[in-house]
Amino acid sequence: MRIISGEFKGRRITAPKKLPIRPTTDMAKESLFNIINNQYYFEDVSVLDLFSGSGNISYEFASRGTRNITSVDQDFGCIRFINETAESFGMQIQTIKSDVFKFLEKSKTKATIIFADPPYDFTVEQFSKIPELIFKNDLLDADGLLIVEHSKYTDISSSKNYSHSKSYGANMFSFFTLPSSDEEE
């Protein structure tokens, strides 16, 4: 995997083979960041990277100037790899070793962009629980964006605050936003 843009553009990151990860492809990641770039200034956002795995998405945000990044994963090897990689690049990434669902139940940390890349073999109910917990616990900023990566064979469009999906090969990103105050009335 490589960093697509920003200060560390072109840098390759090689995760140990023993990590339980499925990194977002470079093509899908580039398309996703083009979408985000049209809506936000990277320097102004806070990011919560759930099921962060290798840290691929966190590095991309850090390379583009985001300073407030929290990566959550339950695998100690993944957390250690993110810490080592971030330190070697001089990136500011806070890591939390936790089951993501337990973290979402207890967290009070709000973010502008929340990215979740759970295992593709999750059930629809497990995928749907991610936006459910985020919105129930008010973890997304009012102008924020929740992005859930999943297989094109998984449909989570009935989840609360679903906006739309974009497909890139076998990868799909579903986007969720809070309704504007006009829509709530």
C-alpha cells in the first residue's frame, strides 16, 4: 500500500503478513479522498478511524495535514504497527486498542469524519450497528460524515441517516450524515 497524496505522497507502507487486515485498495482510497477533499479542509477536521487495521486511512489523513486522528482496533499487532509507522513518519495519530463496538458505547469523542472498515464477513446487523451507535451516542459533528466500507454484496442503505453509496470494484463506501436542522423540522 502507498500514501496517495500530501506530505508523504508515494511512500510505501508494508504491514507484517501476520496482521489480520484487508487494506483499502489504492484506487478506492484515491476516489474516497477526492470526495472528502471536495467537502472539507483536511487541516480543520478531526478523524476517527474504526477497525483501523494497518492504519492505511489514518496515514492518508495525516499526510494531508489532519492533526486530530484517533485509530481504534482490537488487535494489539495492528495498534503497535500504527504506532511504529506514525512515529517513523512523525505523524500525530492517537491509537486505542479496543473492541470497536465497546469503544462506541463508551466514547464521548466527537469527530468530523468517522471512517469504519470492519471485516467484510460481518452480518448486515453488525454493519448497521456502527451507524446506530455513532448516532445514538452523538459522536459525529453536525457537519460530519460517517463512511462505512463494505463489500458490494452488503446492503446497509436502511441504516439510520444513510445518504448514499459509491462502488469501486468490489469495494463499496456507504455515506451517512446528520439531517440538517431544516430536515428535522
